[in-house]
Amino acid sequence: MLQEHARIVQFISLAQEVSGRKKLQKMVYIAKKMEFPFVEKYELHMYGPYSEELTLRVEELCAMGFLSEQCTDKGSYVQYHYNVTEEGERFLETAETPHEMLEICIGKLNGKSSRFLELVSTLLYFDHLPKEEQVAKVHIVKSKLNFTEDEMTAAFAFIEELQQCTSIPAG
Amino acid sequence: MEYKHEKLFEEKVFKDPVHRYIHVRDQVIWDVIGTREFQRLRRIRQLGTTYLVFHGAEHSRFQHSLGVYEIVRRIIDDGFSGREEWNDEERLVTLCAALLHDLGHGPFSHAFEKVFSLDHEHFTQQILIGDTEVNTVLRKVSPDFPQKVADVIGKTYPDKLVVSLISSQIDADRMDYLQRDAYYTGVSYGHFDMERILRVMRPAEEQVVIKFSGMHAVEDYIMSRYQMYWQVYFHPVSRSAEVILMKILHRARQLHNNGYQFTYDPVPFRSFFNQTFQMEDYISLDESILLAYFQWWRKEKDAILADLCDRFINRRLFQYAEFDPANEYRKIGQLEQMFRDAGLDPEYYLVADSSSDLPYDFYRPGEENERVPIYLQMPGGELRELSRSSDIVDAISGKRRTDHKIYFPEDLLLKKKDEIPLYADMLKMLKE
């Protein structure tokens, strides 16, 4: 019970800190696409895969006192930082042990920029399509971000890297 | 005349309690409505288990889909047509997307999707581009037309204005379901002045915007969403019914996977239990089939499945207690153990449910670019996000309000609490 909440706390605990709501959204989505057991439902919004369930879950976890959300004013925008509180760490004692590869996956994701993860997650959203169509879709839904060919290549390489290191995650 | 321009000899109208009449002149629209995949939506309720609380809420996705089509038709024909920002070539694809946006919903949509890890949007896409009657009709317009409709619904269509009519924070989908759900549930909230909103909607480069003078009508719409969420969509008794429904499906799958011999063989479910389903399996399933099986399974040998089905069919729902996870998460572990000791499987008889499990969305003013907010078009032409001008919207948008409940079979515990002291202890703990 409450395992779905616990998985999100565990995710942020393994990341130590996640900076940015968008980044958190994309990190969880990518981990889910790597078949780690996250159940939050994602839909494509104007700016890529987004989960209202995850937004609400994180809000709940903050209200419960298991996560802390801090806000930094970056001038033109506000950035939110998420950490696990002491109570959150105690709550995690009731959680199932995560797959050993999850921490590695999260480490790789957290080292990337929000823009890059936005590209990776959107490519993964269209991963049922051939590569050229995936790229074409990204250009349509993210026309204003003008992703370069180098970024596309780097994103595909990163997806492959993740798939290799997380090839047999347990449920 | 090209099929895409063909009009019916006489306009057809559907009588509708929300919009009074739904008008159809396009042959394509008429033909799509007649397909088996669209007719199937008559057998999928719009509000799932809500009819067990609000008895009027028996309306279907068929009605809602026609309603969304009618709103979009009015926006285009009465509001956008002839305006510079609107391309009339997009009319038919927009109408078809409006009509077909919910085509892939399964029986008791949310619960069924959760249990079997499905996504109705995926099925909508598959039905549109697969070997179906709907696809046959759409392909008569042009070979790429089914994909265009799928792209609008999938939000990958190049013209974002078209997408925003079907899917945005003030779209035809929400405008129809709020009014329709209010009408059929009989609640007094949920109503807003749609006529006014339609008059103040303006096409802009990438989305629909609202003329500033229409702000108060939009405030009313946002308030309706807020109230309908807490009063109808997240009604605790309706959630109780959904909890039981999900547990029935879980139990049936578990029994099937364990080799249990059903008296009433779950033929239509097998491919879902095995995760081998094809689109046809999905299209063939509807709520009448689920309810028939629930009736039959009341007589199954498996006591848990029989009990859960009897509870659903005869509305013997679980009771709920408020639950504060921040301070009581350890209590859950204790309760689970007590349930096990008392011979009740907590997997089926003790269920925690959170507001994040059913995310009917609130208005959010576009934090970190995740969701496109509602923009007001100010008298000078510039755009301003709604909550910056409206104190009412600012007061309720994106605000945290969470709700956690724990569901359990109180009737069972009460019945046996005198003979089984543990039942009395469990009741006391749940009610504390």
C-alpha cells in the first residue's frame, strides 16, 4: 500500500535532489520507458510527455511532509528543487527495495539538462515509429526548440546507453 | 463532388438535452457515426461507476462525443470561419477529431486501463489507422486523412490551433463533459455560460484565446471544473465502487494466471489476462459484457471473486475512513497484518486511495511550460495568462488540496465483531 507514492520518494532519494518540475517529469517518464515500475500515466502535451498524476503525486508527497519543495527565482522563471525529508526517509523504510539499476539510470538522467531530457523523452514517446518519423514528430511538436542534428544524435546515443545499462529491470 | 465536400440532402439532427440539437450536414460525419466502432461508445458510460452514486449518470461516451462535435462545429461555423487566423481547409479534420477523440475508451475506462496498463489514446490511434469501419470511411476522404485525424487527437498535428480546440485547458471536450455530467448527475454546479464563451473565443497563432471581456464567463467555467472534481468526479462512494471494480479484475486475472477453473469461463478477458490482446478483442469488449460476467461470477467458487462481484452488482460498497498518510502510514502495515490474521486478504479488502489516483485536472497557469495556460486577449491585442487578471482563478488554480481515504468492508466487520474480537479491534483502529 502506498507503494506508488513510495517509488517517487525513492526516486528522489536516489537522485539526492531533482531541480525543476519539468526535469522531474521527464526523468520519471524516461525511467518508466526503461521499464522501471512507475505507474503514472503520461500524455503528450504541447511540450512533451507530461503526467498530471505525477504532478499531483508530488504535491501530495510535499503535503505529507515526505518531500520538500524549494523555489529559486531564476529571473525570467522560477525553479523548484525537490529533496526527501527525514520523515520521507523513514517512510522509505516501508518501501520495496528498488532494482539495483535504477540508481544508475537516475544518476545518468540527473546529469543531463532539462532541454536534453525533453528531447529524449519526446523521442521515446514516439519510439513505436521508425527513426526518421520519430525525428519528424519531434520537429513538429517542438518546432520552437530547434533541436539540431547533433542533439538528435546525442539523444539517440543516450537512449541506447540507458537501454544497455537497464536491460533487465525487475518489476 | 469530392466525398469530403459531400453534404446530406437534408440536415440530420440529434435531439440532445445539453445542446438541444446536434446538427449534421457533412456526409463524412454521418457515415462515421454509423460505424460499429463509434456505435460501441453507446455501451461505454461517460462517468464509469458514478451511476452508483448519482443514479442519473448513465450517459454514454456516444452522447459526449456528439456533444464535442457540436461545440466544435459551432466554434468553426459560427465563430472562426472567414477569420484570417483560421484555415477553412482544416474544418473537416477538426470535426472528425472532435467526434472521434474518445473512440478508444474501454469499459469503465479508468479502472480497466489501470488494471491492464492500457492507454485509451493508443487504442483511439489504432482504431483510426487500423483495419476498421471508421478507417474505411476516413480513407474515402484521402489516404492520409485517418492519420491526420489521429495526429490531431494525438496532439502532433502541425496546426496547433486545431489541436487546441480538442485538447487544451479550455476545449470543447471539457465544455461538453462539464455540462453533460452536471445535467445527468443532477448537481447544480458544473453549469457555466458556454454561449458567452463561444462568442468571445478567438483563433490565434497556436491556440484559442479569450477576449478580455469574456473573463467572467471563463472564471465560471474554471469554478465549475473545480466543484465538479470534488463533488462528482472524486466522490468517495463512487471511488469505493471503482476500488471494488478494480479488485474484481485483479482477482479474476490472478485466478486465471493461477490456473483456476472458472465456472463461467472469462473468454472475452483471456487475452487481457495474458497480455496478448489485439485491437479486435478491445473493440469487442464493452460494459454490458463486464456487468454480465460480474453477475455470473457472483456464483463462482472463489469466495473473494464472488463476494466482490456481489458487492458491485448489489451496491454493497466498501466504507471509507479518512486517512492521513503523513502520520498514519505505519498504521497501514499494522492493519494489513490484522486483516491477514483475521483471514481477510488485505490485497482485496483494505485499499488506500489518493486524489492523485484520479487526476481530473485543475486549471494550472503553465508552470515551467508544461501546460499551455488560458490566455486573455487584452484590449491592446497582447495576451495575458488568465490567473494574472482574475483573482478568482488565481485563488483556486494550482492549489494543493489532497485527499486520502482507506476503504474496507465495514459491513463484514460489524457483522462478526462480536464473535471475532479482532474484527472489533480492526474497526476501532479504522475509525480512530
